[in-house]
Amino acid sequence: LQHGMYGELTAKQKDKSYAIVKSAQDLTNFVNELLDEAQLESGTIKLNHTVFDLQQLLEDIDQQMSILADEKGLSFACHYSGQLPHKIIGDPVRLMQILLNLIGNGIKFTEKGFVAFQATRHNSSNLAFVVKDSGLGIPKEMQEIIFEPFHQIDNNLTAQKGAGLGLSIVNRIVILMNGTLSVDSTPGQGSSFTAVLPFVEP
């Protein structure tokens, strides 16, 4: 319908069609999060270890997230060090899930300013992925529970809605990868999320 396969749409019809597609995407994401949460809770999620191109994965993330940030009028910067390994052994799908969720949250909860993503070699056996934003920030009391299922920032502070599962799922996957996830945030000044993950080169 959006591409005019059944006739040209009016401006109002286009708006409605985009709303329908967006709602369907949101519902699909919600169902996928519930499925992931159920699998993580039952311990049935397995990581698929394969050799993949880390820098290509980061380039793909840069392209996807740049579009979302641009739609909100936000500055988006993606930096990754030349010292990063070119290829590593791991689960590229789950790594992509972690990074897209963290960056997506930064964009979702930032109304003006910037979102920045950085990937570096943390030490000889770990990589660090850092997402910073100039968004609304997270109160100290929420920082202690934000990685738990069904917890999210008070909706009085933001118009954004969700199931409160995204960060819980990300945290559990990071733990499954033998990594750590931390947050540093000040209300009104923004947030910084850091995922430190071990890596193995082929």
C-alpha cells in the first residue's frame, strides 16, 4: 500500500499506513522480547559460535542507527579503534542484538543532542562497547533495578513506552557471554552504558 501498488495514497492515508506498520513492528519486537526472556529464564538460549567480521558488523550498525538518529534530528557518531581485531569467534546475531538495543535506547530516550557509540580493545582478552547519550538520564534508584525484567524509567519522565525487557535481555546475554554491563547516568545530563565482552580470534 505504501508503495502505491494498489493506487496512490493521500497524505492522510500514508500517515495511517505508516502508523499501522510501526505498530506491527512494535508488537513484533514485544513478542520477540517475551520469547527471548522466556528462553533466558529457562536457560534454553544457546550461543552460536562462528567466525565473523567484527568491523563489518560495526559498519552495519552505524548505517542502521544513523538513519534512526537522523529522523529525530540527533547527532550520531560511531567510533571504533583500528586496534580492534578484524575477525573474531562469537555470536554475531546476539552481539548485534546487544548493540542495537543499547544504541536504540539512547536514541529513543534522547530528544535533542547526541548519541555516540565507541568500540575499543579493553585489554588483551576483552572488547569494550560504550554508548553515550545526552538524554533524560536515569535516577540513581532506577540504576539499581534497570537491568531487571519489566523495569523501566518512570513514564512520567518520558513519552516512550515499552515492556521494560530490553535491558534485562541484553544484560542476561552479556552474562551468558561471560561479560559485564554497567551504567553511569545523571538525570538531565545523559547516560553511558558499557558492555565489556571477552573475544577470541580465529
